[in-house]
Amino acid sequence: MKKVIKINTAGLNTKKFTIKLVEKRKIGIYSLGQGKFKVYEMTCPHMGGDLCNGMINKNTIQCSWHGYLFSLVSGNFIENPSLKGTKSARIKSLFYDPQNSEDENLSLKSIDYKIIDKNLILEI
Ligand code: FES
């Protein structure tokens, strides 16, 4: 059964990422400014790493498990820095096509919200 969660936006600074524990779930809130936010599950879409241990740098988060980098603005996969520079050296096989990697389709799982009276209202 879903619960309605209310989070006051007053403490959420623009262009900052805030991690909260709500109903035993870790969620990340990125404030885009002008009353707009992105709310994410803190589980990496690659293999389930805990993004709470990730490295946040301006508007990106890097998973601590395999280094995948995601945009906090869009939630989209940006790159896997550990493979940077090796993509052209990687060989296409039956199971892997470096020009059409499924990793590029990964994105952070976002949570829908409403804003009522300067509060984020989530149903989780
Ligand atoms: S589980 Fe996050 S990069 Fe692999």
C-alpha cells in the first residue's frame, strides 16, 4: 500500500542533491530551481548499487560499484568512466556491441511528485 509523504522544500537548496530516508526507502532530491525538482530512487539502474555511496559532483552522481555516471538533471546515463577511451578498442561480439551499448539506455528511476504549499508530495 502506498503512503503519501510530505517533504518541506524550504531546506532544499537549488542545484544541490539531498538524500532522505522515507518509509525505509532512500530517495534523492535534486533541486533544479524555480520550484522544480527531480526525485530519484537511490538504487543504481545498472546492477542495484546503493547510490547513497555514490560521488556527487555538481549535477552528476557516480555509482561507487562500477563507476557509471548519471545526470541528476535528466537522470540519464552519461558514461562509464572506467571504459572511457577503450570503447573503440572493444570488439563487437554476439553479446556486446560497443556502438549500441544497452548501458546508454539506463537512467535513474524517478519518482513522481506534486508540489502543494511548498511541500513535495510523494506517493511511495
Ligand atoms: S551497480 Fe552502479 S554502476 Fe554498476
